[in-house]
Amino acid sequence: MPTNLPPIDKTNPYLRAVYDEFRDRRFRDDPTLDRHRFKFKQTLRKGNCKPFVRHLVRDVLTGRWKIGSSQTELAFWLGLEDSSGISTAQRWGTISTEILIQLLTCPTRPVDWDPNLDDKLDLASEMDRNAFIYAVAYSAYGVDQKGNDSRFSELDYELFCGLLKRLRDWTVANGRDVQQSIATEIVKAVVKSDADYLLRPWYTKDERISLNRSLHLLQDDSAHALDYLRSLQCNWEGPFIFTWWERDEVNW
């Protein structure tokens, strides 16, 4: 199951220092964060909805809803001119309100597909993770990430959560060998518990190949695992901890 982050410990001096430093860099023109928090809340909600839409459309296309088992058939049932809207929903989790309502009120909707997330803990956790990832990307926008222009991925999120669990050991580790050992343990824990929640159904073939290659390399090369986690911390620690802190400040 995707990792759920608990409320941040705002008494932790290390986390406070990272938050303050990043806030000063990123939002020096918005010291009260009023403008930021409005957009931040929107970003969380936008990211939160996308996994729900993807899973909904994916389930519809199994054919058990009896309204089509292909994008073309479903588009015809919905009265769309083409299937591009279905493709967008399946890939990116973006859907119009009209299509969403038609699907959720479909008379042949299976009884086990209930929009209530109380019985869908895996999906609810995935939605929370995606919301956080979107918010990290928003928080980082416009900040120099030391030459790193790659997106913050599901793998990065899980590895960073693993790093946070070992933060004390990581920060006081004396020497490369000690940190390398910790990095290996973090990678193994993430791959063991979260591998199925990293290879998402909507990934393209190239994305799946790339992720599998990254997972194997991280597991097989402890030096690479250490360098990857160090780079992850260097490039994303500020946006991640800032997002974690601010998430608890907004009612979303």
C-alpha cells in the first residue's frame, strides 16, 4: 500500500530549519503564504482526484459495466465524437464533470463500484500520495533544483518516506560505508513493500521498462543506491518537507 505520511513533527529542529530555508527561497514575495496556500489547496485536490478517475475508467473498460470494453465503444456510449477524452482519462486522470457523472450514475454500474473510499483503502492511499506528489512539484516550481529537471515520481516519494524514517541515522552516519548500508536497507524495504504500487497500470511500456531498470539497479548496486538517495535529498528535501508542513496547514 502507498505510504501515508503522518502529521509532521513541527518541534523537530531539523525539519523546521529545512522548512524555513525553503520558504524563504521559494516565497520571499509572499511572506504570509496567502496566495500560495490557495493554489496549494487546489493542487492537492487536483492530484488527489486523478487516481480515482484512472481506476474508474480502467474498471469500466473491463467490460463488466456493459457499456463498452474499448475506448471507442465507451466513447460511443457516452456520446463523444472520438475516444480522445477516454484516453486522457485513462492515462492522465483528467475527465470532464459530465462524463464523470454519466459513469457514476450508469444504470449497469457494478454494485461493488462505490465512490465511497472507506472500502477502498489502497485507492484512498494512492490518491493521497498522488496529491502529495503534485503538491511537491508545485512547491518546487521556480526553485533551482541544482540542475535536476526530472519529475518527482512515485518511486522518489516512497524512497523519501523511507529516508525520513531513518533520518536520524542518516544524518549522523559517519562515513560513506555507513550511509551506503542505510541506503541499501531503505531500498530493500521500499521494493519489498511497495513494488506493486510503483508499477501503475497506466504507465506506458517505456515507463515500465525504465522503472524496472531503476529498481534493479538500486537493488543490485549499493553505491548507486547511496548516490541516488543523496541526490534525492539534495534536490527534493526542501520541496518535500515544505509540502509536508504546509499540507497540515490547509483544509483540503
